[in-house]
Amino acid sequence: MSDSLESVNKKSISGLGLCVLFSIAFIVLVAIDQIVKQVIVNNIKGSGPVTVINNFFYLHYAENTGSAFSLFADKPWGIYFLSFVSLILGIVIFVLMIIASRNSMKLLALAFCLLSSGAIGNLIDRFRLKYVVDFLRFDFGSYTFPIFNFADMCAVVGTILIICIIVFGSRYFESFWNIIVKRKSENAN
């Protein structure tokens, strides 16, 4: 009996440590996003693009009032809608990160950490500036990929990681889903 209790305590302690680790990683990623954006604003805003790799990669200051690919940019209510969605998603995904961490599901916790830090990084811009600072521009011949930022990269990598976990680690994701459903059932009782 004491062996199983000791095992549960070790899992709880390692889960708590992972919660702290991923919460710190979340804060660091959001801070990096905000610092890099401020550096871009201070050094590139008002000037032309800075060439990093000629005819391919540029640092290019842009103000995005929409979401990915400037969706809702032309709508006056768009910024409020996107802020609300980002806030809800950022909180929900952060909670999922905590649940995954507490259950020592490191890969899922990492994916949720990346995704939530991306959502919150851009949310800070929307609240503070009423637009998101984008600055990474890639040209492929005559095609310019939509300009993006560090928070977008975090969100995309987190999303790809979650998709890979679902596709290639379905049992792993199913275990996580069962934890979520079990908690929901326990709270309803």
C-alpha cells in the first residue's frame, strides 16, 4: 500500500515540477515575443524592410489588425472579436497545458505551451496597440508569404505538434482526452 502511495506522490511531485517548468516556459515565450516586437518597432518602424537574405527573407514592420493572413482586418469589430477569441483560447489552452503537465504528458504540455503563448503574445498587442506587430517576411519569387511574428511561429509549431500527436500518437492523446473527460465527469457529480 505504501509503495503505491509513494508512486502517486512521486508522480504528483514530477507533475508539479512540470507545471512550474511549462508555466515558466510560457512566460519566457511571451516575453521573447514582446521584446522582439519592441526591438522591431524601435529599429524598423518607419523605415523600409531590412534585407536578411536578398530576394528571400526580410525584417519588415507591419501592423495587422486582423488575425492570421489578416482575416477580419477590414471589419471595425474584428479586433474586439479576435481579442475575445484569443483570450478564451489562450486561457483554455493554458489550462490544458497545466493538466498535461500534472499528468507528466510532456509532449502535449509543450504543444499547449507553444500554442497558448502564441495566442497570448498576440493578444497583448491587440489590447495594447489595437493591432499585432508582424515583421517576418519571406518572398518566393514574385509571391510574398503573409508577414508574421514570433507568437505566430509558436502557435503554428504548437498546432503542428498537436496534429502530429493526434495522428501518430493517438493512444497518447486518447489518454489525455480520458483525463479531461474524467475530470469533467467528476466535477458534474
